[in-house]
Amino acid sequence: MNVHAPHAIEAIGLTRSLPLGGEPVPILNGISFTVARGEWVALTGPSGSGKSTLLGILAGLDSPSAGRILIDGEDVTSLGERRMARLRNRKIGVVFQSFNLIGSLTAQENVEAPLYVTASRGAAQKAAREMLALVGLSDRLRHRPHQLSGGQQQRVAIARALVTRPALLVADEPTGNLDTATGAQVLDLLARVRRELGVTIVVATHDAAVAGRADRILHIVDGRLTGPAARVEAADAVGRAV
């Protein structure tokens, strides 16, 4: 984590277009905002509004067509795939709605996986055990995904996303495949890891209960942030860019 960076995320004029029938179709339309270090922000909006595209850019899985994006003070807008992969491994943890665990690996092995390129096997094992203890799964280290409940699988996925101690945790509908009670437990867990690790959290969600746990909501409609706060942040970002 860059303790000198003023923001965990700084987005300036993000635009994303995709080709459709030979013509570019705008998905994001000049989005600007900042997220403070340690803040929990929810991205909301109707289907097709652009929030999944924005989340992909924040996670380093996609690039904007125009504009700039800084993660933990580092401008990642034009990074090549290899450098972007290294940055994702160091600074960004991603949690998916469908968990995306490797079925043939144990819980501990799934959590170890992001560390294989940067740490020794022993160090990776130790870090994975510590992170699984943090999410309450010390008794499930050798269980494979099919032996775990949905809530337990999501806890493993959260531990895997956090094992590299990233500055930013990006989650796409993290409770979407869970029942209400289990979803609430996952949200409690996210609140606890934010408090204990100081991680910044950005969650894309359709669920009002999930959005209600955030410090702030960024609502997207037709590829644009809506509301007075969005207009103020956009003006501030433009001022910093000039």
C-alpha cells in the first residue's frame, strides 16, 4: 500500500466503447470520481448501466478507451498486460459472484495460488493459513470446494483475494449466489477485514442491503454517474487533470 497516495482510486474522464456492427457503442461516458483509502463504496445501477465495465477497469481486467485511472497512486492507464498482471497481484484483490475456486484444489491451495509467483511454498502456505483463520475457516484447510457451503466458498474466495495484502478489494455481486443470512455473514466479514487490514472495498451490486453497508454509493445510469455528489467529484477531478 502506498501510504503517500491521497486516494486508493482516482478516475478521470473514464470512457469505454465497444464495437457493435462496425460502430463504437459507448458503455462509459466520461466518469470521474475518487475513493479514499480505507473507504467502502458500492456501485449500483440497472443492468446495462456500465457498472460491470467500470468494475472490470478498477480490477485491472479491462482498459478504458479514454481517460485515466490511478490505483493506490499509480497510473495504470497504459500499462502492458505483464506489468498490469504484476500490479493486480500486488495491489488488487478480486471476488467474483460465482466464487471461481479451482475445484481440484483444497481451500488452502486455492488461497496459496496468488502467492506462487512471489513467495516460497512455505511462505505461501503460512500466509494462506493465516488468511483462512481470519475468515474463520481454520478447520476447512483441506476441504475442496464441493465439500464447502456457498458461504464457506465465498470466504475462501475472499481469503484468496486478500492473501497478497492488496490495497484494493473489488467484489462483483459477492452475495448474489447466497441466501440472505449467509449474505449478511459475508458482509460482516468484509466489514471486519476492512477494519483489521485497512483495505479499500468497491462492490458492484443490485442488492439494496449490500449497498446499505457501504460508506458511499456511486449510482451509474447509461454510463454516467448520477446525483449531486457525482457532479461535484467530476468537477474536482477535471480540476486536478488540468
